[in-house]
Amino acid sequence: MKITYLGHSAFLLEGDKIKALIDPFISGNPKCTVKVEDLKDITHIFLTHGHGDHLGDTVALAKANNSLIVCPYELGLYLAKEGLSVHTMHIGGRFGFDFGTVKMTPALHGGGIEQPDGTVINGGTACGYVIGVDGKKVYHAGDTGLTMDMKLLEYENIDVALLPIGGNFTMDIQDAIRAVDFIKPKTVVPMHYDTFPVIEVEVKEFKSGVKDVQVKVMNSEDMLEI
């Protein structure tokens, strides 16, 4: 499996039967160096919640690539009205796809979908994912605070954990370090930091604080192969 970072919380996952985006905040993302039109043959899009910096360019990308969107139930109802293909799930659910398995995990966060007129539509609960592809497992935490539920992820044998560290809206560095200890992945990649002033942090503090787990700090278009 190949994991390419696109900045903020956006990632590209590529495996034998999948080329998927997670939280495709591409246009308007100051940390992303690719363009929407550069992302082709996208089979799936995973959404953790409906906030603009995660929903991002989902509609345009899904229409251009005929992608299947995997997302929380209420967010799926909203996207289905756009004529998009959706597979909805809820917390704790696991489902087998042709490429592997997906488990939807808890995330402590909002899920409202902001509208151009300033109103907010209920996008359901926020979530994370454990995605199994080609015998490997990736955990994308979504936007979340530290939870004791993360201790259960140790039993999933996570190869790569993608964890927010920016604070304010999500875990900060200290809580993210505790999350790594709970999950015990083989590798951890920090995300959701430095995109905006309110979530600027010293990523070196996270790297130095994590013990016994490889920390991979990535910039846009950096790739990790597992």
C-alpha cells in the first residue's frame, strides 16, 4: 500500500484494487501542492465529517471520477442528493469491500455542513476509519480529541496511524502522544497542524515525545510505502 500526504488531513491511498482519497481538502488548502484535476482514477473517497476542510472537493472529485464515497449515514444522505454514489456506515460498523475491509471508529468532533448562506446542515457524527488493504491496516483518526476507545485499536494491529496534533479543534501534541501509546501502531504520521495559525505547533515536540514507534513527518506529496 502507498500513502501520499496531501496536506492538512488529506491523504491518497493506493493498493491493488483501490485508489482512494481521505478528506480531500485540495483547493484552498495552503499545504496542498496538487490540483483537483491532477487526481485521476479515484475509486473511493473516505469522509470523516462534513466540515469544509475535510469535505473539501469531494463533490467535484466524485463526479469527475465516478468515485464511491464512504461516509457517515447523515452525510451520505446529503451527498446522495448531488447524484453521487455513497456507501454509508456508522460507528463500530465494519464492512468488506472488494479491496479489503473498513471499520468506522469513534471521533469526538462535530459534523455540521456549512452552507453558502451561513446555515449549517446536520452532517451526523464525526468518525475515523481503520482501512485494511493488501494485508495492511491504516487508521485515520479524523478530527478528534483523545479517547479511551483508542486503546481498543491496539487489537487491530495498526501499521500506520494518521493522527491530528494541532490542538484547539483536535488533540494537541501531548494527547496525541498518549494516543500513540494507546494504539501502538508500527508508524505514526502527524496531521491537522500548521494549516492555519490557530493550529500551528512544533512538530519536533511530537516526534521527540513518541517512544518505541516510528514517526514519519510528511509534507505534501511525500509518500510512505508499507
